[in-house]
Amino acid sequence: MVRVLVVGAGLAGLACALEATTSGHHVVVLERSSRIGGRGTTQNLDEFPVGFGPHLFLKKGPFHDLVRKLSRVKLAATPLRLDRTEIIGQGIIRPSDDIKTSIINKRILRDANSDEPLVEGCQLLSSWGGGPSELRYAGLQKNQLMVSNEGWAGMIGRLAAALDEVGVFIECGPEVQRIEPGKAILADGREIETDVIVLACGPSAARKITRTLDEQRATDLFSPLERITASFVEVGLDSKSLSGKHAVIDVLHKHIVLDYRAIQPRLGREGSHLSALAIGGLDSDPGETRYASADERLASLKSFLDKRASGWQEHVIHQSEQSKITVHDTNTSRITQQSMADLGVLFAGAWVEGEHILADGAISSGRLAGRSIAAAKR
């Protein structure tokens, strides 16, 4: 049995803890914030699971497979459909009342020429601007990008319940200040002896922590990462402001809005739950600069909603917004999970190398880290 300390209780950390525990290891999870779930957290307000920007998961992908196995209660998931998705300037991607256009567009998407606005729009929708993801792009075309009836809080709850059942201790609040061979030192002065540390806390925190172990190596490892940010608006409405559409995409400005309730009716048949995102465009983001500030980007996103979800501001029940969040921690390269395994450290998260991205990438890397504990034991 190996003593494992998992730093971070987001999707990657929870998946790692579950995998490591079922493999017979003793696991402790530390989460710096006051809640678990990381970016996958939602808060239920009058039946609206308000979160931090839109999420879609891949049918039979790592996340979907794991949460289905953790409860006897069946997970009801419904796909975003292209016959109810509009790209501005192109119309509905697969119009049910225009078979000819639908066939032509299907061929365009299959050929995947990134110069085509239809292709660019679907790549943006499937990856949130993180570069083409073949699995999610193909999944979108096959009606396999899903929304759950439980919201993200419900699915995180399945992970938390499974960890509680197997006796994994999760402590919220403490911050790991530095690590040394065989132990972690917390900001409150406590020391935790451990054989393996899994850093599932995001690349910024992981870089800070690993620099206390090997500064030059950590700098070389994390410097190539590029962060992609976004602004989001999430609202519960008492109206159908998207007129039944699942999604509307503005390719030019990288704006997207989804209506969760149109996609997944079990979330509620009355009103709308809109989740909108404006991706990139700041000096800190890779690529061209478009906005002078994050606040300007947020204002642009609201203007987009004014045009595409007419009158939404007069029907708000609940609203959440933020001018700057991280959507992707890397654009062109990702860190190898066992880059510091010889020092007893593994990495887990969507920023770690793997075939999946976003939530599926986090779950996949977390589970793999849990299965790789023996390779990192000093």
C-alpha cells in the first residue's frame, strides 16, 4: 500500500483518488478552496444549476463512463443537435426542412476543411477554442456531445459519494506551500508524510509547488503552456429567448450561447437556461488581440445575447457572469504525466497529455495517474 496525497479536488483529483483507492492505496485529498468540483461546479438556484460557463461531455467518453458506473441511478443525458444549432451567416447546420442543404453541410463537415465557416464553427463549439479535437468534433456530428439532467453538481456528487463510501478523506481549505522528498508542507505549518504526490490543482499552482522541489526543472516544464481565457454569462430566464435552438455560434467573434433546457428537457420545460461564452481575444491569450480588456469582452458577449436572445435581460430569474475565466490551460502543448515521477510527483488534469480535452481530459488523466502510482513511488 502506498501513501498518496492528491492536491486538488476537481474532476482530475477526484478521479485519481477513486482509482488509487480502488487499487489499494491510502489516499488523502486536499482542496485549497471551500468546495470540491473545480470548474465543474454548479449551484442550484430555484431549479437553475448556475455554473461557470457551458459544459458538454462526450457520450461514452471517460467522464460519462465513470459517472454512469458510480450509481445505480441511471444518468439521463441528451445530445446537442445540429438540426437545432445555428452558425451566424450560415443558418441552421442541418435544417430538417431543407434536405439538400443538410446533405451539403454534412459533406462539408466530413471533409473538415478548417477554412469553411461551418467547420470552424463546429470546431469552436466542440472544443471551446482549444484547437481541433477529432473526438469531440466527430462526436458533435454524431449527436454525442451531451447535457445531463443532473447538472454538473449532480455528477460531481456521484464522485464525492463514491469516495465517501470507500473512505477517502477530503479536506477543503488547506494550501500546499511546498513539497520535499516524502512530505508536503502546508501553509498552516502542518506536514503530511506521503510516498507519492499527485498535483491535480491546475498548472499555475502545480508550477509553484514543484519549483520548491526543483526550480529549473519546473520552469522548463511549465513555460511552454499557453492559457486561453473567456468571459461567460449564465442566466435562468422565464422565457424561451433562443426560440428552441440548442446553440448559436458567432465564429468571427468566438461567441457561443447554449440553452441547456432546450437540449435537456428534464432540466425544466419552462423558461430557458442560457450559458454563453466569449473566447480569447485578450493580450494574455494566444493569437490575435481583439479586446482592450476582459470587461470589454464581457460587454461584447452581452451585446451578442441582446441580438441572438432578444429581450433576455427583461426575463432574468438568476444571473451569473465573470469577465475572465480560464477555459484551457494550454493550446499547443501539454505536460507529460510522469515528467517528475522520479521525484515522486505525478500530474493530473486537462493540461496533461492525452487524447481527450476538457472534462474528459481531466477524468482520463486523473484515472491514469491513479493507476500509475507504483511508477512514481520513490
